[in-house]
Amino acid sequence: MLANGSGLLASGPVSAAASAAGSSLETTLASAPPSPRSPSGAPSLLPQQMYWFARSKEFEKLEAHNLFDCIECGCCSYVCPSNIPLVQYYRASKAQITKQKQDNQRSEIAKARFEARQQRLEHEQAEKEARRKARSAKAKQAKAAGSDHSSAVIQAAIARSSAKKAAQDPAQAAIERAKAARSGGAAAASPADKVAKLESCGVTVTERVPLKVGENRHNAEYLATKAAKSGHLL
Ligand code: SF4
């Protein structure tokens, strides 16, 4: 292990080779800036291990072995007895690690943008759907209100027309009574009740006309009962 004057420490091949390299190597190491991760002077760069990690592309281990503390001074390559271009391996690994980090960062940004866009689109879709439902409900409400109003107006017009006809035509009045009886609304009412109701609606009953249906032995008793109990003019 070799300790230089500025605090940079080298071990293993570097230290052994540095001794052999003599004073020129010591001068080079002395000029290197101190590693920020080795303030206590402990060995921080292991060229041989870094070489193997670089060859096997184990970038995490390379970083854990402080690859980025290497200043690429070239001393380890210079003294390597096998003439392995160590610095080139380190330099290439640094470039690959940097590119990998940039790619990961870009990927994270793209992912975040995609998720934000998806969220925005979903939000817009939900708002659109809510507006559509509100419009639909409002249209239905308006249609129902219009329908009720129209229906009421039509019914009122029919009632007025019928009342007018009944007032002018006794036969029409009988028809109206028959209609009312069929619909069940006045089925249980006596002729006197019906006259009272018509007059309460503003229809003046000026005359009651007997309805001659023809009497025979089969209906004589029935007609007599109706005339006696309900006041029918038969
Ligand atoms: S090239 Fe890097 S690992 Fe080799 S001696 Fe220089 S600083 Fe140390």
C-alpha cells in the first residue's frame, strides 16, 4: 500500500508497482487530488477488483468500490505486469454507468409524465361523463314537465269542450254521463249527484231527458228499481 502526500492511498498492484516505478510515480500520485471518501487514509481503490468488476459489468460493485474516485491517472496501467489497459476499463465503465443513470432518469421522467397524462385524461373523461349525465337528467326533467303541462292543457281543453257540448246537446250530456260511468268515476253517483257535479263545474243543466231503452218483462223490475232508488228518468 502506498500513501501519497495529499491523502490518496493505493493498495495491491498499485502500491507494489509504485515502489518499482520509482520517484516519477510518486510524483504523479502526489499530484492527484485526495479522494473525498478516504479522509482517514484507508485504502479506497482496488484496481484489480475494479478490473474484474468492469469486465463482468458489475456496475453496482464498481460503484461500491469507489470507481468514480479514480482520477484515471494511469499509474495502475503503467505498472501492470500483464499490460492490461486498466484505465480504459474504468473509463468505459464510468461512461456506461453514467449513461445507465441518465437512461433511468429519463425513463422515470417519462413514466411520471405518462402517469400524469393518464390521470388528467381520466379526470377529463369523468368530468365529461358527469356533464353528459347532468344534461341528460335536465332534458328528461324538462321533457316530463312539458309533457305534464301539455297533458293538463289538453285534458282541460277536452273537459271544456265536452262541457260545452253537453250544455248545448242533451244527447251529448247523456254520452258524457255514460263515459263517466264506464270510467268508473261516477258509476256510483245518482243522476242528481251528477247534475250537482256538472253545475259545480260551471255547466248549467237546463233539462234532464228520459232515456227510453224499452221495457220488457226481463228488465221491468230492474228499471223500476233504478227509477225508484236512484232517480233515473227511464
Ligand atoms: S488509474 Fe485510477 S485506479 Fe489506477 S492508479 Fe490511477 S487513480 Fe488509481
